[in-house]
Amino acid sequence: MRARVLWPLIAVLTLAQPVWADARMTILIDFLRLEEAAQILADEGKLQAEELQQEMLDGHGGPFWTLQVNSIYRSTLMVEAVRASLEQSLNAPDLEEAIAFYGSELGQRIVTLENAARAAIIDKAVEAAARARYTALTGEDDPRLALIIAFAETGDMINRNVTSSMNSSYQFMRGMAEGGALEMSEDEILSDVAADLDDIRTDTEEWLYGYFLMAYNPLSDEDLRRYIAFSEGRAGQALNRGLFDGFGQAYETISYVLGQSVARAMLAEEL
């Protein structure tokens, strides 16, 4: 009798667990301000797409190009991709630890600084200044730069960003080739992308370290060490992996579709 009474309750609790996990993930997404970050990245992408139009379409993309770009760079799609990735990478204890860190005063300051710096560095002058600061500090045994490098190393951020950039370049060229505007085999595309590895790595180091120096400038060394400690832990590693995988997947999809859109616009212009 007791077993028959209890099993409906057990079933209800089991069904409730995914709902609870979904609610907790929503809290983390809110603390990370992913919607704000994704909108910044979408705005950045639209500006880059405009530069692409000038370089590859001679500024003749017109309404078709604008429509395509607005459809491609949708912040909601980025958030969905990242959320799905985080759900795969974070178990329940890691999720709770991430919520605790990013829900803290320091965690919220970090998110605010990161998003503000990412929005600011879209400006070419700001980007140049950030890169120049990093360049000026290299070889100087600067303690602040040493902390920044240590932070980047906790998540293997240089290698992951280089890989993401190369994958995005490959997908863009693949989209152009399948769209009929580029006559290259898959092996030729891979070879072309691989040839740029050294330049991509140098560019990534300058941009990323410049960005971190700017974003975390208001933090004390102790605050930055606390951030590094979280990032080195299991929850920080899982979170970093989920963010990279999610945004990486989103950027690969965006790059492929963007390549196809460029191809269609080029072919339409020829007609």
C-alpha cells in the first residue's frame, strides 16, 4: 500500500527536476547577461558585414543584403545556442557554483566590465588603443599583464579563439563555394585557411589581451586573482567550455550563411 501511495509523488519529483534545472539555468543566463552580450556581438557582426559588403560587393548589396544580415545576426539565436551548450557542459553542482560566483558583487562587476569593454572595442580607435597598450607592455615583465595572461591560460582562450576564427573562416568560404561564387574544393579551402594560422594567432593575441587589459583595468589584482581561481576550478572550466562551444557553433552557422548570402549577392549583381 505504501509503495502505491509513494510512486505518484516520486514521479512528480522526477518530472519536476528538469523544470528546476531549467529555472536555475535561466538564473545563470540572467547573471551572465547573455542577451546583452549577444546583442553586442550581433551589432558587431552587422558592422563587419557592412565592411564585407563594401569590400566584396562594392557597396551594392542594397535592401537584399540588409535583409539577409539582419536575419543572420539575431541575438536570440546566439543565446539559444549558448544555453543549449551550457546545459550540456554544466552539471547541477557546477551550475550552482557558477550562479553563486556570478551572482556575487564581484561576478556582476566582471560581467558589467566585460560587456562594456566589448561594446566599446567595436570602435576601431578603441581597438587600436587596446592593442597598443598590450604591445607596449610585452617584454616588460608587467605584473598586470602576467595576471591577464594567467587568466587567459585558465581557459586556453588563445587556442580556442584561434580555432573558432579558423572554423568561421572555413565555414564562410564553404558557404561562398556552395553558393557558386568561389571555385575551391574542401581541401583547397582547408589549405587556404591553414595558411593564415600564424597571422590569426598574432591577431588573436593582440586583440584578446588588449581587450582583457581594458575590461579588467578597474579590478584590483586580488579581484582578478579571485576570478582566476574560479576559472581554474571545475565549474569555471565547464562554464568556459560551454560558452566557447555555444558561441563557436553560433559563429560557424553565421559564417556559413553569410558566405552563402555574399555568393547570392555577387551572382545577382553579375546578372
